[in-house]
Amino acid sequence: MDTILVVNAGSSSVKFEIFSVEGEGRLSRQIRGQMDGIGSRPRLRASGAKCEPVADRAYLLEAVPDVPAAMDLAGEWLRDELRIRPIAVGHRVVHGGPDYDQPMLIDRSVVARLERFSNLAPLHQPHNLSPIRSILASDPTLPQVACFDTAFHRTHGALADHYAIPHQLHAEGVRRYGFHGLSYEYIASTLPSVAPDIAKRRVIVAHLGSGASMCAIDQGRSVESTMGFTALDGLPMGTRPGQLDPGVVLYLIAEKGMSAAEAQSLLYHECGLKGLSGISNDMRELQDSTDPRAAFAVDYFAYRIALNTGMLVAAMQGVDGFVFTAGIGENSAKIRAAIASRLAWLGVSLDEAANAENRSLISQPDGRVPVYVVPTDEELMIARHTLSLLVRAT
């Protein structure tokens, strides 16, 4: 059985999935796993096609000190115990910069170009590239494919793509990229089957998780996004501030005496819901808390999503549907209701029972803008791209 391995690596965890390649290029998920606690309390967990547990193992710290070691261990488990030898590996890579607007077969020159964007996505890019380098070193003949979170947004027009800065900076790559593109691409691809009434119309998709953004999709193509040059922009997130006057950064450096590295650390790790609440970056904890600062952070999150909805409506000159996705969007009925209440002016009206039950369609039948909850599947999107590129290359 031919299989494809999908890898999504972070700073202290490596998520992986195995898809079997079946007739007519169909993909079927066989294994979903994660090596977490890297560098602290390493643990391998995995489940099968029917969500049955297939592994749950703890390891000594010295056995899994970093991501390459985690990749080696997970690879040995797949190869030696499950007899799985993938024909290719697909990777999520957050930033493709101006160079890459579609998935790419990876070689060392591609890795070198992608390393240049590490400072633009410091929470993700270095960790995305680590398993790629590890596999290049251990099995250089195994095809690897980089799938970029920025690629789906490269259909933006010039007005959406530019900042009001000297043209030379834009030519060098200082532009509005947008992120979470693999998630938005999956939603756009699945809408014809789950919501055919809006699939080819003007749709706003809200990808709400620890990282959060929104995208305006018209005729299945991204036309505008809340994120820009980096994944700091747009909506408030778990630990990132979202939209911020650049003068704040100048203030931190000039008045607070911060170095660029210290300012970067603050903006990526200490802001957002965590900074507003002073309690947590976890939306579940904030909703359960009785602290007024937690309530303020939750309200702020919903308020900013409503504000950005107005911007995206303007970009498309209207809206015909709204989709919630990702961890918060798929699971928090309270957050969806709070956002919808601020969008009543658009014709958004939720069915309370449908929303509470996490149904696919959660709006009132007579609402002008239908509202859906659609689970995202970035890993399947990566597997599709990997198989497609592999077929074209052979």
C-alpha cells in the first residue's frame, strides 16, 4: 500500500498523519499521531483510522531532546512496528515569501531560500524546516513537498497586496501575504459539497484558533485577508496582538529600551488574549473564568472579528455566506454567538439550537447571510498537494 506522510512541526511537538493512496488518487487517513513534550516530557500518541488508540508512550528527556530526534523516533515507530514506508512526505511551511505561490518539491536550495523567512514567522518557520532538514540528511532520495500557508493568498490583487511604502521595499518582498492558506484552501474546496449555495459566491471564512485570521473568498479565490507581512497582523490571538500601530513598536524600542529581539518576544509570546487577560491564552479558560479581565479579553476578540468582517465585506462589495472553522470556530458556540450578535446589521441571525449542537448550518432559515461551521483539514490538503506534485513529477 502506497502511503504519504504529512508533517506539521512546532517548537515542542511534531504532528504527523499517514494517508493511504487508493484508487483514482483518493486519500484515506490511516494514522494520526503527535510527538509532544519535546525537550521536557516526550510522549508519542497515535490513533488509527477509526480513532482507536494505537500508541501512547512516554520517553526519557534525553531520548527526545529536539525535533530531529522526535522525527527519528516517530519514523522508526512507523517503519519498524507498522511497516509503513511512505512514498513522499508533505510539510506545512508557514511562509513561502514572494518566491513560492504553489507547493514545491524540496531540495537544499529550496530550504536555503525558505530559511530567509524565518524572522517573518519565528513561531513556525524554523520548526517547519527542522524535520525537512532531518529527512534530507537521513533519506535524501525520499521526495518531500513544501506546502505554504501563504500560497492561497497569492491571488490577491495589487491593492490588497501592497503597503503604502516605497516600491523598492515591495519588490524586495515587504507585502501583505496572508496566512492559514491551507485551511482556507480546504474550506474553499469542500464548500461545493457542504454548502453549495454559497460555494462560488462571496464568503468570509473565520479561522479561529490560538492563531486566528479571516479571509474573503470570492469564486473560490482569496481576495483579502486580515493577516499581512507576518502572522502578527489582524485579529488578536492567543499570544499575538493582531493589528497594532507600528508606532507602538517604535515606542518599545525608543522609550522602553527594548532590543528588536525583546520586542519580537513580547509581540509573539506575551500579547493577545494572554496579555489582555493576564490569565491565559486559552479561550476555554477565559470563558470559564470569573475575572473581569478574562471577560474583557473574550469581548475584545469578538469585537475585533466583527470589525474585520466589515473590512472584508467592503473588499468583496458584499457577502453571501460566513464560515467558522478551526479550534475555537468549530467548538465554541458562545464565541460564535457573540460574534454573530455583532453582525446582525449584515443580516446574520443564528439558530440557537443549531449553534449549541454544532450543526453544519447554524443560521436562521430566514437570515440573509447563511452561517456555517465547517471543520478544517489542513493535513488532507497537504496530502493532496503532495500526491498531485508527485504524480506530475513522475
